[in-house]
Amino acid sequence: MYDNSDATFLKVAFALLQMVLILVVYAFVYTTALVVRELIAHGTMSAAGYALPFFVALALPYAFWRFRRMFAKGARMQAAAWSFAAAAASIAVLSVFSVNAAGV
């Protein structure tokens, strides 16, 4: 179906896509950690507030690894869609958590 150069290009392009997505999500993880740090300093939150950003920071690379396996098995569009969906869901959850925690 594909020759070797097309398959290699798609594999590299998908890996780059996931790298960009994980960097964007990690920017939100960092921002959420900063919000939690400020709320701890003001005494309105405990250190347990770091649990959600920590979980996202650990769970997303595992999910992306699973999506790379899905991509390698030939489900390319599904793997890309799941990668975008996981990144979007992570960003939404972290944003809602930050806004609600800060009381904005």
C-alpha cells in the first residue's frame, strides 16, 4: 500500500505531532502547578492540589505511547484523532481545575 519512504515520513510526522501536543499540554500542566503553588502560599489549598497536574503529566505520555502502537498497527487516523482528543481533554480538565480552584 505504501512504500518505505511514505511509511517512514508518516511515522516521523506522527511522532512530531505528538511531541508538539505534549509540549502544549505540559505548558498547561506547568500553569496549573503555578496556580496550585500560589493557592498553597495563600493557605486556600493543600498540597493535594498537585495531584491532578501530576497525574496528567504521567498519564499523557503513556496514552501517547498507546496511540503510537495503534498508529503502527495501521489505524493511523484513529491514532491521530485519539492523540488530539487526549490533549484537548487534558487541557480542558486542567483549565477548569485552575479556574475553579482560583475562584475566578
